[in-house]
Amino acid sequence: MDPMIVILAGGEGSRMGGGKPLRMLGGATLIERALERARGWSDDVRIALRSADQAPGLGAPALMDDPEVWGPLAGLASAFAAAREAGRSHMLTLPCDMPFLPDDLVERMRQEIGETRAALAVSDGQLHPVCALWSVEAGEKVEAYREAGRRSLKGLAETVGFVAVEWPAGTFSNVNTPGELADAERRLASEIQHRNR
């Protein structure tokens, strides 16, 4: 069974000037691009949001962040609950602002996770804990983890145990600022031009 995929889109995007999920890249919003990618990997795709107006009218179920939790952990907590309710053994989180994810992301994550509770993407020595495959069983640790005052996804992965899955440098570049969005536009245009040769 495919993992449930939850796109984390509840951040404020303050470095982008707000409204990050709805920023345009190559004629589509960042969240539309993330949804299209995710739907190619799973038959159950959700969006984790802090408020419904962050990404309206996308035709995907929304999971509302716990208002008492801040950061990506808020989205993760609701994602674990949804995956458990849907009877999925695993749940993959993706950020809405990584438009160049590798084609083999889900396949490699599933191969590598084994009996471990989490598989985290890594490139150029940097972990990307927002891009991770989680065993639904790992969700049992979230409540105690956040009650201890912790909210880092990397810290949670260390708590439950994880395997790092390596990709080449630059694979998980994300879009946090207007400058990075402009860079992504240039990269996308270059990739399209290369494919059309």
C-alpha cells in the first residue's frame, strides 16, 4: 500500500513576504506543483495547513495544524493521526516549497526504511527532516516529545530512530525568499529547454 503523503504548507513564509504556498512558479503555484508530484506517488494526498485560507480550492483534504504546536511538528502531529485513521502503515511528509524533488524519492525511502521508524532525506551532508517517510508507529512518541518542550523534526527522528537516505547535492533546494523563487524559475526554464532539445 502506498504511504499517505502529507504536504506541509502551514508555515507563515515570512521570508517570502507571506503566502508562500500560493506563489507562482512556471505558471502554477508551489502548492499545486507539490500536489501534482505527490499524486504521482500515492492515492491519498493531504495538505497540512494552519488556516484554511492558506491554500483554498485545491481539491485535496486539509489537515489543520494543532494551534498549540508551532512549526512543522504541528503538521506532523495531524498527519500521523490521519494516516493511522486511514489504515496506512507509513506516511510521507513533503514541504510545499521543494519544487525539484527526485523521481525516485518514494521508492528509495521505502527501500531504505526497513524496520526503522523514519527515513530522512539527506544531500550534501544536510538532513531534510521535512522530507521524510515515517512509520505510523513513530506517531506514538509525538505527544511526549512535544510535552517535553521539543518541536524539531530532526529531534523527533532521533528519538524514534531513523535512517538517512542520500541524494546528490542540490536535490532538495527549497524556496524561502523572492530571490530563491527567481532562481527556481531560471532552473525550471533551463530544465524545460534541456528536455525539449
